[in-house]
Amino acid sequence: MLFKGKRREFFTAHVVPPVRVREYVVVEADRGQDLGMVSAVGALAKTKCQAYAECDLNSMPGRKVLRRAAPVDVERALGLRAEEGDVRQDVRRMVLEHKLKMKISDAEWQWDRNKLIIYFTADKRVDFRVLVRSLAKQYRTRIELKQIGVRDEAKRLDGVGRCGRELCSSNWLPELKPVTLQLAKDQSLSLNPSQISGACGRLMCSLRYEHDFYVQARKRFPKEGRQVRTEVGEETVVSVSIFATRVTLRGPSGELRTIGLEDLKRETAEARRRSRSS
């Protein structure tokens, strides 16, 4: 099931006739009911479930689809979405009044108005108890403040990446896994932050996509800085080109030469043979 901010949850549906993709339904929620859009059913839903750590394929989801949504239910949800912009402004004003070091990212009403979720980012832990009391007094509902990271914020708010397409985290990526600078180093990419950072300001999620290929491919090549004995003599590996399958070497006198990987293996094997026979 798909909700605002690309939030996805899994439900058990015993509705006749069966629900269809892109159909609005009313589902069980925390102490109430919520409205979501069906994004997958049957075998496809099980396949998508496998990508989520919190999803257990050995048991049915605990929450259920209650019924199909009527047009009036959808209109009510659209009305709530329209109100959330004003809610964000009110919360931001209260944050300034209480001098809290937090950035309000989004606000989301539960469909039955039994809960209001406020998403925020902050560098440190924030004591927002006074803010919660102020919000509960104004909106007369249960308030939940949820701290999220900048990657999660980008996923909720969506945007366009350097490739010109919708952010992977919003469009299809089920979970946001850690991305380290080592991933860029292993792929011989520029370490300039402006070149390898995404819309969230952190390293791009796409750095993980081809990392396993690079790790496996590089095992065929000698490491940079390693000394190898060839027909020229002792040479140092300067760089490798995975796709061209070529290696650049520096000779004893400092001259550079580029050689194919298979030719390098042949030369080193011949050098070892000569060394053993001498």
C-alpha cells in the first residue's frame, strides 16, 4: 500500500471483489483508519515484500484492508493534503517561538484525523515535549514527531537527480542502505563532493549499484602500487582500466607504458619461468 511521502506498508486484503492496483482503500491504522493506494497485489506484493527488512513472508501482515474507498473518502483525503501546508507553517512558527534547533520537513494527517505526524530533521537530539503540548492543544489530536535523516527527507519530498530522472529513493528503492566514500574509491570516481553527492547532500545511492561488479572485476588486475616483473624488468602498476582491460606501468627509469591485461599476465609468467630456470 502506498501513502504520502512514498511510505509503503503491507496489508491483508479479504475484499470481494479483489482490490486492484491504483485503487484507493481504507485500511487499519494506529488507533484508527487511514486511506492508501494499492501499489501491488498477489505474487508481485510478495516479491516487493522481500525487499523490506520489516516484512515477514512467513506470516500474513497484521493489519487489514477494511473496504474500498468511496469518492467522498478520497475527497476527504485530498482536503487533508491541502491543509498540511498550513500545518507546516504553524509548526515552523512554534519551533521558532520555542527556540528549538530542528527543521520541519513535512506534516501528514492520518485519514481519520486521529493522529498528526510531523517529520523533522535535526543535528542533535531535541527535547520537543513543549512543542507537542502546544500542537496537541491547537489541533486537538494525537501528535507524533518523527525525526528522520536527510536521505529520508529527500525520499519523502522527492525531486530530480543529476541524471534528470526522479530520485531513486522516492521512485523504487525499498531501503536506504549506507553509502561510504570507499564505494567511490573502488570505482575510481572523482572524490569531489559536488560530483558524487545527490539532492540530499549526501553520497548518491547509485554508487552502490555497480560496486559489486567493480570489486569482482578488479580481482583480475594487480593492485595499484604493486611491483611486477615483466620482460622490461621491475615495473610498478600505476593504474588499471577495467573496461579496456589495460594496465599502465612505470618502468625503472620512470617511463610509462600501457599494456593489455592478458599481455601483462603472459610477460609476468615468462619472467617467472626465466627466473626459475636461471
